[in-house]
Amino acid sequence: MKTKPKIWLSSPHMGKMEQQFVKEAFDTNWIAPVGPHINAFEEDICQYTGIKYAVALSSGTAALHIALILLGIGKGDIVLCQSMTFSASANPIVYQGATPVFIDSEEDTWNMSPLFLEEAIKSRLKKGKKPAAIIVVDLYGMPAKLEEISGIALKYNIPLIEDAAEALGSHINGKMCGRFGKLSVLSFNGNKIITTSGGGALLSEDEEIINKSRFLASQARDTAPHFQHSSIGYNYRISNVLAGIGRGQMIVLPERIRQRRKNFERYSTYFKEIAKRGYIINFQPEPKGFYSNRWLTVITIDPTVNNGITREDLRLAFMQENIESRPLWKPMHLQPVFNNAPFYGNGISEKLFEIGLCLPSGSNLTASDFDRILGVMNNLFC
Ligand SMILES: *Cc1c(COP(=O)(O)O)cnc(C)c1O
């Protein structure tokens, strides 16, 4: 039997201009980690998000790493990090020899709980050690309670890093994700809402910070005719070729957000339909004033109210049909590698991980893809 074509969770979706920009890089021989596409891509990012300064880098992980370096995070420091996230949010803490302390999610956005954040800060202060930074994440495109969390960061004077890797184009009352941290991070990896195949960016309102990150990300070369170094550098800049892809992708970003949100609408209409059959499927909520790019449509299936059907039943049924879906990020405090890290919470991220599933969400899903996806669900939720 011939296997059906694969439906991916989220695959790259090129527009009309990307190849043209890449060709331009070749034609002008700007095949380097400097060049006009990089400058233009950074300008596009600034213009779109409203941030003052941005530096395009080789990945979101590199951007997070540079952010921690710029904040002077090192051995003995504590960094408070959202537990429910991709490991790349937390790994750079360990690169710097610092200790991650994980914070649970809340139910309204599934992101960092401001309550447990403040509890963790107070508890650490009592132990005599003030946390050196906070890393908050906008999961699946949903902004975290960024206003409350910035407020707490301000109150205790702890720098905030916003990991907006999944949330380009999302906002709270018009203020774009990527503008809430002292430093904020974007990713252009292959499955993000737009992609350069691999890439990232660091955003800030502080020009000096961005100049410094540009310096550190290009091997920390002092001004001198020879190679002179007074600090340790990194090779974290993006290629001018890939920045060309990024410029093309920025043109279609608004369209990609429309398409992803349309996927969400399509699923939500479907689940309203099957509610008539008694199934109760919930979505990642979008609080009033919050706007998610709906990078991924994410549902929870509680088996105790759905005839015993679990998210694994649905995932495996999709797999049978060559359709990719995925459990939510496994919380960092449950990861073997972060075995000993402290955690503040009451089990919300664990519960979400247990019953949550990311549905196929690409902006390039076709009508016939949706027929196959809904067909699988119809067989299960009959
Ligand atoms: C993708 C992602 C990153 C890492 O970005 P890369 O460009 O893949 O290094 C960091 N944090 C979150 C939440 C992500 O989804």
C-alpha cells in the first residue's frame, strides 16, 4: 500500500521574493556573515515589531545565550525560567554556569505564572540570593502575562528576557511580543511562523546593548588593524544569504499569521460541532486584549470527560495516517537533564503536558490536508 503524503506539524512556507533576494546575494557576492540583506532584515524586524534596535543572529538559542552574557550572568547566579517551554529557553543558563529555577504555568495563557514568579523571587531573597534574570516565554504564539511579569521584574529590579521565538506578530493591546524584555529573542528556525532555515534575532530598546551583542556575536574584535581581543567572542551572526530569505519572509508574515489563525478557526469550528456529540475539547485561551499569531493550534483532551479518549489516542491515530502532531513541551522541571533544578508551582504545566496536543498548523495546509485531518478526528470522536 502506498503511504499517503506526510502532513507536517508546521513546515516552511516560502513566498515570492525569497529566491530573488538569495539570487541578489549571489549576484553581488555577499556570501558572508555581513552584507546588505542583514541590515535590511534587521530594519524590517524593527519596523514590524516597533522595537528600536535588532541584531540578526544564527539562531534563537544564540540570541538567548548572548542575552545572558550581556546581563553578566555567570557561575553561582540563579535564573528564573518558565518551565513549560522548549529546552533552548533554559540551556543557555547552563552554558553560562548559572542555575535554572523553574516556574510553573498559569491557566489563562499557559505561560509563566506571575504568582509563582513572585513566590520564587521572595523565597530566593529569603535564602539570601537575588535571582539574576527572568526568562519568560510566549508559548505557541500566545503572549504571556507580560505586563504583570514586567511589573514584577521592575518591582524587584531583575532584568527580564522575553523569549518570543514562537510569537512574532503576536501582541497585547497592540504592543508586539519581542518588546517586553530588557532583551527579547526571536527565532527563524525551520518550523517557526517564518523561517530563514536557521536564524534568530536579539531585540532591545537599548542601543548600547545591541551594539555590544553585534560585537560579541562577531568574535569580539577590537578596533585595530590586526586581530585584537579584550573579551571572549562568539561566531553567532547570520549569513547574508539567509537574511535574504528572511527579507522575503517578512513580506509574507502578515499573510502567514492570517493563515495560521484561520487554521485555528477551522479547528475550533470543528470542535464546536463535535461538542454536540458530547466531546469537550479545549484550546489554549486567548485572554481579552491578547492576540496570538496561533503559530500552533493546541488543544487539551481530558479523557475523564471524553469517553476515555486521550491525546495519545489522537496522536497515534494521526500517525497511522502519516499526519504529524505533537504533545506539548515537556516541562523543564520534569526533564532528566534538569533533575535537580528547583521548581515553584502547583502542577498546571504537568497537567497540560499530560492532556495537551499540538495539531498540524502549517500556513500551507491545503483543503485536502484538512479533509484528512478531520477524517481522522471523526473516526475517533464518533
Ligand atoms: C525555537 C525556540 C527557541 C530556539 O530557537 P532556535 O532558533 O531554534 O535556536 C527558543 N525558545 C523557544 C520557545 C523556541 O520555540
